[in-house]
Amino acid sequence: MQALLSLERGVCSKTLCEQRIPNVGRKVPQDCQPRSSQRPVGRASVVQALLNSVCADCDCVPIEVVVTVRPQRTYPLPEGFLSASPQTLARTKEFNRHVHGARGLFSSAVYVFHVVNSGLATYALLATPVAQFFTRTTEFGVEAFFCISGFVIAGTLRRARGPGVFLIDRMIRIFPVLWATVLTISVLGFVTRTHGFQYLSFAGYLTWLPFNLAALPGVFSIPLYHPAAWSLSYEAMFYLACAAGWWLVTRRGIGVLVIGIPLAALAIAFYPRAVFFLAGVIVAEGLLDHRLPAALTRFPVMLLALFLCAWRGVQMLSRPSPLTTSTMFEWVHDARLPLAILAFVAAALGFAGLATGRGLLGRFLRLPIMQYLGTISYSFYLWHPIVMSGVKHEMIVSGLARAVGSSAQMVFFLLALPPSLIAAHYSQLLLERALAMRLRRRLHHPAPLAARAGGPAPIGLGVDPGTVILGEASAVVGNVVDP
């Protein structure tokens, strides 16, 4: 069981700092800002760090700190729920620069698809059916993102204290940027009466807005406000399934997977694009570490190209229905099912090679520009359709699209890219980092019960159970362990 350290009292060597340090709602002298801290703790070094960080804005040396250790309930992952091999643990716990760079690559692929699918004029060579077949495979950067989500989920599950904390962490990850972009695109669309919003009344607009903010369109047949947000409903359902599996296995034992696995397979049959989450999980759990699969992963570029072409074939055979409404039950009677199996195997093997950084692709993904694009990839994915819509409108209204002729798509690509990157950069800084960090501190590390009840209890001569007193001679630090 983990513990939560709550700073109850700090005494500094500077006279002005001698005060009780509350966790919430109390003012302190302006010339010395003590800093309260709450964090999961299991090592003495963390306690020492807390001791050394009492005063944030002066050079005061803390001489006494009173810390309350409050046990927190945790839900360790049940044995057998995830692989416990040393290779798998190392693979999922360490930061993978190749996977991070792949985020930038796949989000850039989606950007290219939106240029190709813009309807603007392009060069004759790129307008041929063969060229269109290949350039439109960039749409499946979304499926490649699903591989990444499946890969990183194992490490995320291992770091979380329980299924509830895991879900909160995932919501903090996806909702701030989603809400900002959905509100932006829906308000602009409704005001300008474009992009399908001209068919919605104000009451209808308000009716479907909460469903879009909850990332429900995509899995559910609900009007979609943000054209790229359908994938987030798949992500949300994947996270929910992982948390539900964790909770059920903890409560009922590993045997519950006898029911859970067929249900997951049924869900994938109805939503085929979700199968690529499984590809990432397979790679993360080391199921492709055997000799023959490992040998095939030496050619990630060829394998990923095979995945794109096979999946594009499934899409073309499914017309006029989009892949998001087609089901695997419809694929059994034609070539779509074998093509889908080929695409899945190629994606899993290609992603395994990508994750290990094999060949020139690994070097490319380690480049600083790809690492930066990986950092802003989520914000870039959600903001660039909004920016591109505005740029395309201005190109058409101003006559620029007609003036540049067959170069219209290239000009569109070059004009929309800088503002898309700028929007993604500041969205990542303000929403994904600053706001998300504040939300995580508030939701994961709540104020102590005493503080929430109206402030710390008066300091007395006695010491409450569970309280550890640390002074300058901090030999006691070595005895602080998880209860």
C-alpha cells in the first residue's frame, strides 16, 4: 500500500518563516513562501526532498518539519493480467524515443491526407488513380496511432494506483485539448453556418454538444462536430475496457477473462479499426520476441507500407460504406477479411521494428524535429483541421486557389502548416502541460482530511499516530517506509 505525505507544519531558520504551513487557503508572509507538498512516497529520498523544499522563495534552512503519513488504497495489477518478464517491464517503463518520434510521423501523415482530400487542384501525376491510392493511405496514420496507444497502455497501467486513477489520468490526457477544439470548431461552424452546422437548430446544437465533449461520436452514431475526434471515442472506449478488465480481475480473479476476451473480440468485430490497439499491446507484451517474428521486424518500412496498402484495399472494397460503419461480419464473404488479417500482422510486425529503432527509420525518428513533432502530435492532430479549414476558405475566397492552378494543394500545404504548428505548440504548453499538471495535482493528491475540514488541527505537545517528526538530524528518514 502506498502512502501520501502531507506537510502539516514547517519551521524555518528565518524568524519570518516561523509559522504553521497549511495545505490550502492560508496566507503567508510575502517575503517567504513556504510550499506544501503531497506525493506518493516509498523512499527516504522523497522525504528528504520534502524536507528541503519547505521554503520556495528564500534561502532558509528548514529545521523542523512535521509530516503526516496517510495510507492510500491501491489496486495492484493482478498476476497474469500483464506480462511480468524483465524485458517487458523494461520495454514499457522506459521512454521510447522511436515511438515518440512515430507520433510526429503519424500525425504528419494525417495532415498530408487532409491536404490530399481537400478537393483543391493538384499536379496531374498526383491525380492518377495509382498515386491517389498511395497518397490516401496517409489517412491510416490514425490506425498507427492506435498501435501506439496499445503499446504505451501497459506502462500506464503499471504506473497507476488503480483503475479509477488510471481513468482520471487518461481523461486529463485527452479532454482539455478535445474540449478546446470542439468548442472552437462548433462555435465557428454554427456562427458561420458551414460544415454541416447550417442544418442544426440552436437547440439541436446544444443537445449534441455535451456528447461531443464526452468523445462519444464515432463509437456511437451521433453528429460529429470535430471531423478528427471520432478516433478519441475509440481511445476512450479502449481505456474504459482496460480499467474495467483491471477492476473485474481484481474483484473476481483472472478467470473473468474467459468472458472478457470474447466480449472484446465481439467489440472489435463491430469496430474493426480498433483491432490495431491489440497490435500495440502484442508488441508491448513481447509476444513478437520469438526468433521468426523478430527476424521479420528488421524491415519496418516495408511492413508498414504493406499494412497501409492492405488496409487501403479493405477500405476500397467496403465502399460506399466507410470503415467506421463497416463490420468484420460483412468481410467474411469476400477478400476484405484476409486483407484485414494481412494488414494487422504487417502493422504489428512493422510497429515492433519501429519500436526497437531498426534501420534508417529508427534514425529518422530520433531526429530532434521528429521528437518535437511527437511532443505536439496530439494537439497538432486536433488543431490542424480547424486551421486548414480557415486557410482553405481564404484561398478560395481570395482567388488564390484558382490563380496557382495545379499547385493549389502544395500552396495549401505550405500556408496551413505554420499556423497549425503554432496552435499545436501553445496548446501543448498551456493545455497538455500546464493545465494537465494542475489537474493531476488536484485530483490525484487531494488536500488532507484535516485541511478539507477547515484547516489543520492546533499544534499540541503530543504527536498524532502516523505522524513523523524530522529535524536537522534526520536519521529518522531512513526508517520511513510504506505502511
